[in-house]
Amino acid sequence: MTINCVWEHNGTDTLLYAVDYIGAYTRGESLEIAKAKMPREIISYLKWLGEDTRDNIEIIIVQQKCSDLAIKDADSDVLFESEKAPLTAEEYKKLKALALKSAKDFLSLYESIPDKSATAIIERKTFYGQVPRTADEMYEHTKNVNEYYFAEIGVDADNSGSIYECRKRGFEVLEAKPDFLQNPVIEGSYGENWSLRKVLRRFIWHDRIHAKAMYRMASKVFGTTKIKNPFCF
């Protein structure tokens, strides 16, 4: 099984993204470390989708970007070459369903945590501020990119309600725009290029980052048997 990947790095740290498994990713201090983690990530991702897992996974780098961002903190601005093409209605429907499933599963994980103010994470600062340490903080941080991501492609969204509700409303506003499936590349904040395909990937990717952190933290505090794990980490 071949996994085509995009490699974003800054010389000392790596983010590796699976092109055909939208939102699947690994991080590492080197490409070799990130590549070694990818088979487990793909197996987890396929379980999340309810699909059969695969053996003999081969990693192929199809694109790379050298960056000066804080890659170790998941600061990213890469636009995949594959994210520039228009979408068919069928493809959009599938990717939208995946982004909404991710939001619903994130909410389910969050709601399963008995004490949402508990933590087992030490304080640490990143490029976007203090690392979210409690389930409440992780949930609010993850939910509140909704307005930002949609705004980067000219969609007027908000962060009200649950992570699922505000994301769903954002898609409804998007779908009212004529020709949204044409997927134009738009220069957004800080000179970063965005497209609808990228927004769809970023939602799922960002959910996975903080779902992994939330599950690890909650498992340390409460044990794995008390926490839902819809993402199959």
C-alpha cells in the first residue's frame, strides 16, 4: 500500500501529511521519524473510517515545503498541489461528511471526559499562545478555528454552539455561494494561500491534533476505560 505524502519542514522538525487520507499526519524531529510513525497513523485513520487496515505501507514524498514556521508546534501554511483542483459535487459531499464526522467525534470524546477542568499537562507556550491543558481549553481552541478557517476562503461563519453546529452552519453558508466547487486559491491572512480543499483538510487535521492530546491527557487522569475514543488512536 503506497501512501503519498507532503513533507513540510524547517530543517529541524517535520510535519508529514497523507495526501489521500485527508487530515492524517505525523510529526517528528526528522523525516525518518515522521515516516516511521505514518503506518500506525494510517491504520488508526482507517479504523476511524470503519475500513480494513492495510499491511506493507510504503511512504512516497510527492511534495515538500521548507518553512520558517514553528513546525514542532504544528504551525503550518503548506497548500498541497492536489488542493488546487476544482471539486465535483460528489467529492465535496464526501469530504464535507468527513469533516462533520470529525467534529461530531471530537464532541463525543470531549463529552465523555468526567472532569473537563482536570489536566495532566504542564504549562507550555507555543506560537499561538499557551498550550490548551484541560479538556475545556482543548475543546474551545479546536472549535474556535471555525470562523478563522472559513473566513480565509471568504465565508462568513462563527464559533457559536457546538463544534459540530458551527461547522455545519459554515458549510451551509459556503454552499450558498455560486461556483464554490471551483475551489479558487485565495491569499488569506499572513500571505498564506487557501482553498476549499485545504480548509476541509485543515479541519480534520486540527481535530486530530487536539483529539490525540485530549485523549492522552484524559487517559492519564481517568484511565482509558472511562474515555470514549471514536478516533481509534
